[in-house]
Amino acid sequence: MPVLTCDHVSVRYKVGDFRNIGLKETVMRKLKGCYRVEEFWADRDITFSLERGDMLGIIGTNGAGKSTLLKAVSGIMSPSGGRVEHEGNISALLELASGFDPDLSIRRNAYLRGAMLGYTREFMDEKYEEIIDFAELRSFEDRSFKQLSTGMQSRLAFSIASLVQPDILILDEVLSVGDGAFAKKSEEKMREILRGGATTILVSHSLDQVRELCNKVLWLHQGRQIDFGETGAICDRYQTFLHGEIVL
Amino acid sequence: MLSKHRFLFEELVKRDFDRKYKGSFFGAAWSVLNPLLTLLIMRVVFGHFFGSAIPHFTTYLFCGTVVFNFFAESSSEGLMALISNAPIFTKVNVPKYLFLLSKNMQTLINFAITLSVFFLFCAIDGIVFTWKFLALIYPIIMLLVFNLGVGFLLSALYVFFRDMQYLWAVMTQFLLYVSAVFYSIDTFSDRVRNAFLLNPIYLFIRYSRKVVIDSAIPSPGFHVLMAADTLAVLLLGIWVYRKYDTEFLYYI
């Protein structure tokens, strides 16, 4: 019984239509006779399914449609074609730092971000101290968010996001954050969540990481699905492709 | 639905409130100062022309500005509701309409503050408070729903059509002049006066003046007309919003 199924999922962007270029450009282009709408398929006919506890690595060069696919799977975007079906709650950690308000205090930001991730107020009341301790921001509590360094901001974001034990976890290159010591700590925390049995989708540019963690791999190239299946064989092929030995 | 997102809603309202007054010296006191200063200017400028002909001119004017400002503020904030929160809903799966509800909640709080000042002014102006004031709940609820409908419509259109911001500013200005905020339509011909009934904003203003100044409750037909306008705008807004709901992401 699959936990997550993507059935011929496609996401199409339109480039150069009225809503994209505005009224004036549309009229100008129509007058000049060069008005045309181009369709751009960020993902086309992506089909795969995951069982409970699977770890899927999505690989592919820039512009392969990896991030768009994650948005479709996590429900942020609804696909132009095909269906996504899943069981249980999804936690998507796409860009950790999004949704914070630079002028609010750390506490308010933590609550705001927690609310966005679907936590309850009671849960945040209970976990707030833990978040601050884990992020090692105890002495900065009174500062506003913008007064934190970028590393500190991502530490806070990570600490909030990693509180959950989701059924399905979606990660876009955020296995660890921060400097040396914190990077180690956060990676350990993430591995702990993974060991908890979450079905995970991981986008990574580190092929070693994918080989180590994932039991399945989805290879995308310019929106098309090149392959889906066992990690070893696909990673080998992908590596030869990266070295220019095969051409798609 | 609302209980599930209640926490997020509350945090968004607080955030929007803080954002609005961030860095200003008087802070939330502007919720009171702003309408009062508008009122003062209008009283000085138009009092000369219409002051003697309209009884309780200060209250008359205040009825107009309190209603109009609530509408103008809600619609202009509503316009920005989606775009200003785009960095959030492109990365986190949250119900987007919450951003609009939060903006409207904030303008409602502002409105409530202004309203209490308004009643204070009524007392000073020698207005007699009667049980009929309770009828004001009707236009207030209608206006709130009306604002939501306009917000749904504008926020959706603004995603696709960035000129909307400037068009709406002009439209608001136009509405201010045709809503009889600072003049009376009593001397106009019947045809022109009936034409004013086509303007929903005027209906809200007129209702409040009827109750507050004339101590009368408008006719049932007036209530129906107001409800029809409000419902039409709400349905149009929700229809447009839902039609494009899944496409917002492609254009941000």
C-alpha cells in the first residue's frame, strides 16, 4: 500500500501571456504581431510511488523541475495535470527562512512560523524553550529577527521545523544548517527524524548523500522523468551522464 | 476550518498590526488620530460651503468619513493581501485566504476604535442616543462582508494585473466624490438622487446618517438593496478568487 503516489503529474507555466506581461505589453505586442504565449512544462508526466519508510532522492541538473515537483507534492502548488495522493501529514521544509518577519522578536517569529507549519499554540508554549535552547539563541532572545546573523536565523528556522515527526517529510537541500558544530548537531537531529520512520523525499546535489541515505531515486531532466527505481544503478548512470559520457 | 487555522490567524493579525505602525512615534494612536485629522480638515474646508445648510454637520461628515475610511482602508489593504505574503505561500502550504481575513480583521479593529470616538463626538454634537442605534449593527456587518468581497476580488486581480494598484487608487478617489461624504444630495433632482442609490458605499453612509441624525430606521427595501449589493460583491469576489486560486503560484 503506497503512502505517496504521483500519477502523471505535470506542472505547466505560461510564459508571455497577458497576465505575465501586463496590459501595455500585450497591446504593444499584438499591434506588432509578435504576441505569443509559450508553454513551459516544469514537470511532465512524473509517475512514482513510495511505500512507508521509503527514502527517495531526487536528482537532476539545474532546471530539472525538482523544486517544482516538491511544491506539487507538498500541496503548495496544484499540478496542471495528473494527481498526487498521500496518506498522513506532510511536512515540507523547502526554504527554512521564509515566513519570518524581520521586525518582530524572536519569540513572535517562532510562534508565527510554528503557526504556519500547522502547530498549535499549546504545542508552541510547550516547546518554545526547547527551540531556543536547541538553536542556542538564549542570549539573543530580546533581539528582533533582522538583528540575527544569517546563520542564527537558519538555526532558529531549523529548530522550529525539526520539532515534528511527520509521516511524510520533504527536504530541499536542508539536511543541516549553520556552522561546524551546529551543522553536525542539526544533521544528527535530521537523521533521528529519518530513523523515526518518516517517508522522505530529499532533493540533493550531493550524490554521495543520496547513495548513503536513499533506497529509491528519481532522476529528472528538463521536466521529464528519466528513471525511477533502485539507487545504485540510477546513480551510476547519472554519474556517467554528468561526466558527459551519455547524452539524453 | 477556522479552529484549525485559528493560531495562524491570530499570529497574522498581530503581525499585520505591528507592521502597520512599526517605527511610527504615535503607533496605534494613529488609528484615532488619522480619522480625526481627516474629519478636521473636511470640517474646515467644507463647513464653509455646506455647514449652515446641513444640521449636525460635524456628525454628518463623521458618518461619511468613518464608513468611507473603513471601506477604503479594507480594500487597499485587501488588494495587497496576497502579493505582500507571496514569500510565505510559495514556500509553505497555508490557506491563502487567511492573509485577506487577517488584513480585514486589522481594519475592523481600527474601525471599532474610530467608532467609539465617533459616538463620543455624537454626544458632544448633541445627538440623542436611542435604541435605534442598535440597527447600526446591520450596515456594519454588511460593510464588513462587502469589504471582504472587494478584497477577494482585488487581491486576486492584483496578482495578475499590477496596474490594479493605481487603478484602484483612482477608483477610491472617484468613490469618495460620488458618495456624498461631505455634501448633501437633497437639492439634486429625483433622477440624480436615485442614481446615488446605485452606489453601495453611499447606501452604508446614508443608513448610518438616517439612524444617527434623523433617529429613523431605513425602509425594508433599503435593507434588501444593501444586502443584494453586498451579496453580489461577495459572490463575485469569491468566484474570481476561486477561479484563479490554483494559478496564483505561476505568476508570482
